[in-house]
Amino acid sequence: MDAPQPLWVDTAPEVTELLAVLRDQPLYGFDTEFIRQSADVPQVALVQLSWAGGVAVVDPLAVDLERLAPVFHGPGTACGHALAQDLEIITHHLGAPPTAVFDTQVAAAFLGYRQAGLSRLLLDLLEVTLSKQARRSDWLRRPLSPAQRAYAAADVAHLLPLVTTLTARLRAADRLAWAQEDSERLRTEGISRPGPVDGWIPDELAEAVRTRADELALPAPLLATRADLAWWVKGEPPDRLVNGWRRAMLQDVLMAWEAQQA
């Protein structure tokens, strides 16, 4: 599967041209390259974007990322892999997260993949092999080599075909709504999510959840986070467990654990 040649975008006119293509796309891929030097928001070095038939690499050291707001705050769905930190960056620079997101790592988890990397999914589902040649680059250094630009572009070049494949498999398994719900949860809560009440959760309850997750062939973080469980144990409303489906899956575990404590 050949990827389109990436566009390098580092001037205001080039951003304007990119916006004309991207602003009305129903789906677009995105990723970032960044350097995290402290606990603060990472310093963004690149923003990669893709759409049907095109890929662009935006240089945020040369253009203001706020100019990309019409894309991220437009009608389209931002598709990416393991998006938590990328969403943190975009939200910091644009003041709000994208309008909608679809996380391929979240989606793949509902198909039995446990914390699968993008390379693994592309190889398994699309027979695409990603190069690791420039993985440990200093992304803040300029100019970037052609190999570095190609590596950065490759992270988004195949995202939309991957989304199409995952969506079809999830729909067939009647789990597409779960992936969409968790992607939305990541979009709205993943950046400043409330922590566990009193910061406490019993280890034996967490272990019971992991056991139940294994039985269901789903990773425990998709069944409930430690924060969810702490809210449950402390008597908070059970709708913390998204739209009821986690509650249904875990109710037997939680009730059994509570009975043991009585």
C-alpha cells in the first residue's frame, strides 16, 4: 500500500492551502511529535495530518498552531493512535479538544489487542510495515532530513484505511459503539480526568477487575479505571462507568468484592 508524498507546511500561505483541503473532511488522521522536558505540556515539534489522498507535516516552530483550529474544531473526526498526549497538546494550543475523535488503540482493544502499537496494527490488519529508522530523532532540530520527514508522515499516512478496517470489524462484533464511547471519553476527560476519591483503591479489587478482563478478552483499563472503581467504592453514581456497559460487565465482580468486605 503506497502512501502519498507528504507536504511540508511551514508558511502561512501553505497553511491556508492545507485548510482549504482539510476543513470539510469527514475524517482526518493526526499525530504529533514532541519533546517532554518537564511535567508541563510537552513542546510540540511537528503536527502530522492526513486525509483521503494526502499527508501533510506542519512545522509549529514556523507557523502558529492556532491557524489549524478550523480543522480540529470543524465538523470532521480526528483519527489517531494512543491520542492522550496528542490531545493534551492540541487542547493546550487551541483552547479546546477536537470536535470528535476516534482512537485506533482504543478501537483495537475491543478486538482483543492489548495496548497494541500502531506498527503492530498496520502490519496485522493492512500488511504495512513502518520504518523505525528515525524514531529517536531530535524533532526540534531544523532542518529535518528527508528520512525524518518521511518517518513523521508515515505515522498518519495509513490511519484512515486502518480506521475503515477497525470500524468494519467492530461493527461486525457489535462493539463499534463501545469504541466510539471510549474515544469520546478520552476526548472529554482524558486530559483533566478526576482522580480517585481520596486517591485510594483496594489492590484486591483491582486484581478482581483484571481477572474479569482476562475472561472477557478485554484489557482492564477498558472495563474500568482505578478512578472509576474508587468512585464506585466510595458510593458515587455508577454512571461514572460509561453509559452503563462497564457497569453491566463489572457488576458481578464489584458485588462479589463488596460481599467479601461485609
